[in-house]
Amino acid sequence: MKRVVVFGGGTGLSCLLSGLKLFPMDVTAVITVSDNGSSTGVLKEELDIPAVGDVGKVLLAMSNADEDFLRLLSYRFSKSGTLHNHPVRNIMLSALIDLKGSLTEAAKYMGQLLQIKGTVLPLTEDKVELVGESDTGAFVGEEEVSRNIRHIRRLRYDHDITVTSEVKQRLKDADLVIFSPGSLYTSVIPHLIAPEVGEVLRSCDAPLMYVSNLVTQPGETDGYDVSGHVRVLNRYLYLFDRHLTTVVANNAEIDARIIDKYLKTENKTIVHLDRDKVRAQGAEIIEGDIFSIEEETIRHNALKTAYLIFSYLMEG
């Protein structure tokens, strides 16, 4: 069975994994733990633990448990008080860190409860903050970084981190490495600023794939086409003598009404597939009709996207 490692965090990764779990692949999802927003940020500071939010989201996306259990873990306390806005999954993971001794072991145990197919691993066990350096100072924390990308010239962590040995081993053994759709600078790039990840990528032979975002993210990727996302990822991969070898992108037209709604209400635009500029950066393109509209929201069609990836793997 082919071994796939997927880097990312948040909704984009969760959507991708919900499709990959349907195919015969050994999937390992590696999750960033530098989030500092909402419930995750509160628990991170109060309990002095890595960010658990994205780990929990991904575990649910890969789950094969019954719907009632999933609804329970997704439940977010709405009444005022100390539990306000905390989802049950975050509370459970935080407790399991104490009981099992690490977020890695907590995620593995919760994965058993959720009957997931595959493995979910945090990038590091360190409590860490993402830092964006500008000419006038530093922006600390994912939320600040996301709001100030245009002023930032370099991303780093607030201290040196140790990538878990299991993540490094899974990466060494991978037949394919995927960078997921999602927040480019705060969910995907944070993996590539960990030197240990880069050194393993330098020495491994696995092709590197990027599943392109469908829409831009205001403040982070305004005006980016597919080639713009590829250019940013390659800027970090070049440091380790690697570049993206394959890009999966949508080539189907999206309804003009939906596009107009996104622009007017969220200031988001469609990520255009500019084939020549992508190929000029050394990447093969796998394209298809891989989007869906769910409650007026543009999403990757998880099944179609995963099928393209699986077919690529099977073709060698």
C-alpha cells in the first residue's frame, strides 16, 4: 500500500483527508500546532500545551465513527462561563495530553476511538508561536501574521522546535508528500520553516504535490493565481534543493453568481489556473472538475480530488 504524508492544518486539510480515507492508501496527516485563536489559543495558554484545534478537526475528518459521537465531539459550548466557545474535542484532547503524556499519543488514542483510517500526528510537541519578521518589527501569533503578510519578509517560530521522530520517519518512508489546500502562510508554510522537515525532504525521493486552493485568502494571498501559490512554496523548498513536482488544480468554471458573492461579501477571488507559469516552475499539472458548492460555499469535492491523487499514485 502506498504511503502518503499530508502537511497542513484547518478546513482545507480536513476536506482533503475526508476524500483520501476512501481509497487504499496509508495516509499520515501532519498538523501545525502554532494556532493561537479562539478555543485553541485559550487552552494553549492556560494549560501550557501545543495547539489542539486543528488536530481535533482532522481527526474528525478521518473518522469512521457514528454520527452521534461526531456531533458530540463537534459540540461547542454556547452558554457564558469558563467553557464558552470550547468544542468538546478540544477539551478531550487537552485531557488526553495529561493522561497519555503527549499530543502525539493523545491523537493516536482519540484516533482509535474515532476509528480513523490512517494516522494523525502533530508536527511538534512544543508549545510554539508563529512569528513574522518585518522591517519595523515582529508580528507574533498566527492571527497577527495572517493580518500582516504584506509587511512580512520572513516567517519563523518564536524558538527552535523539535519535530517528532515519528513525523520524520513517516516522511522518510513516504511515496508521496502532499501540501494541502488551506491558509498558505499559516497552515502550510509553517511545516517548511522547521529545519528538520527540510533536511528529511532534501534526502527523500518522494514527489512533492500541492493541491491548490480554490479561492484566495484576504490578507494572505490576494491576487494569487495557482502559480503564485506554487512560487511561495518553492521559495521555501529551494532552501532544501527541492521543488513541487506536481500540482492538482481545478479547471472547471464556477458559477458567476457565486464568484460575485465571494468578492462582495468576503473579498475573495477565484484562484486561476495559469498553466504556463506553473509548468515554468517545473511542476506537472493534474487538473479536473474538483470543486463543489455546499450551502453557497466553494469547497473541494473531496472524492474527485482524492481520486486524482490516487490515480497519480497508481500510475507510478
